[in-house]
Amino acid sequence: MHEVPAPAGPSAGPTAPSPSPVQVGPWSSFRALLRWSLASIGAMLPLIVVIQAALAAGIVIGFGFLIPDIAPDSALFLSSGAPTILLLTVGLVIVPQGVSRARASGALDFQRALPVSRPLLLLVDLVVWSLIALPGVAIGLFVAWLRYDLSYSFDWALLVLASLLVTTMATAVGYAIAVLFPAMLAQLISQVLVFFVLLFSPITFPASQLPEWFQAVHRLLPIQPAAELLRAGIASEDFTAQGRDLAVLSLWTVAGLLITTRALVRRG
């Protein structure tokens, strides 16, 4: 009886290539995170835009009631300062509160675990909140034009540059507050900042009305330079900005971006 030969081993043919990991570019990651951020706001997005616009109009009209028979110069000073308050409020108050809620719910930790560059998280928030705040700026200026019959002299190059710097600085500093401090403390700091910006910062009133020591403090903070740059961009024939304003605001912007980026990269 003949033995049945054992079956031959697997043929040494070409092996199937192992699947390579999918490469996701920065632009695709940015778009995905942007859609996520907008979807997380959801139906509240139009309401937030309306509230920001109402805040801008309220600053222009409400602060005007504090000055009986407000003169055109004072009305222009007040109205050209309203956009600064709006942008600073969004970056220093709303952003840290939103990031603190994301930390508490675990959404921020989940986003950090995604295979995307962590600075993209800050960039997405910057874009989203800029889109939310800028319509309010335009509406505030429009309301001031109607209410006080103002005439603007826009320096568009300076206005765009100042708007980008102020928004970036405020968002970066607000984001840094949210990721460096516990959630409850970050929200408390943001509440203190909104009163500081509204009541104790030379945005809607001249810095000369403050005590000298407080004027010295504001020369080191980014709030007054932000207001001066935006004001010069809105009414260039009536107000001028100095190079020092741009330098101080730029330093705070860079510092906020570095602190936030380092916190995002090192934590989690």
C-alpha cells in the first residue's frame, strides 16, 4: 500500500501587503474639529450670536445713559471702545467657561486623545469664537451710528490687524486660564475679569480718569493697547495708536499662545 504524500506546505507566493495607517492631514483634522465644535454648540449658536450683538448694542446705548447730553466726541470714544469690550469678554470670559465645562464633562480629554495636533484645539476655538464675536462688533458700530449719528473713518489694515490680535490674545489667555487652573477657579477668575474689563479698564473712558498708579498698571496690561488699536482702526481721523500699543499687545498674544500650547501638549 502506497503512502499518501503529505500535502505540500503553503506556496511561497507574494504575501499580501499589510494595510498602512490612514494619514490625516492638518486641514482635514482642522475641518473635523471645527465641525465638532460647531455641532457641540448646536442650536445655541444663533442665540449666542444674538446675545453678543445685544451686548454690543447694550454697551453703546446703556453706557451713553451715564453721560447726560453726551457730546459727539464722547459718543465716538464710547462707541469705538465697545468692540474691544465685546472681543475681550468673549475671549476672557466665555472661552474659559466653555473649556472648563468641556474639562468637567471629559470632552476635552477625549479631544486630546485624538490623533491630531493639540494646538489645533486652540485654533479651532479661536476661529469659532471669532465667527461668533465679529457680527456683534459690526452691529455695535451700526447701532452707535444710528444712536449718535457718528461718522467713522476706517483704517481697514489696522482694524483687521488689531481685531485679529485682540481676538487671538483674549482667546489664548482665556484658554490658558481654563487649562492651567481647576474648573471652579477658572470660572471664578473669568467672572472677576469681566468686571475688571467693564468697570476698571480705560476702554469706554480715558485713562486720565484713573489714578496714576492704576494708569501705570494698565500700561503693562493688554487691555488699554487693545482699545487704542481698535479705536484708531475705527476712527483713524480722530484717534491714533502708538507702536508701543502694538508691541504690548503682540507680547501678550505670543505669551498666551506659548502658555496655552505648552499646557495642551504637556497635560493629559
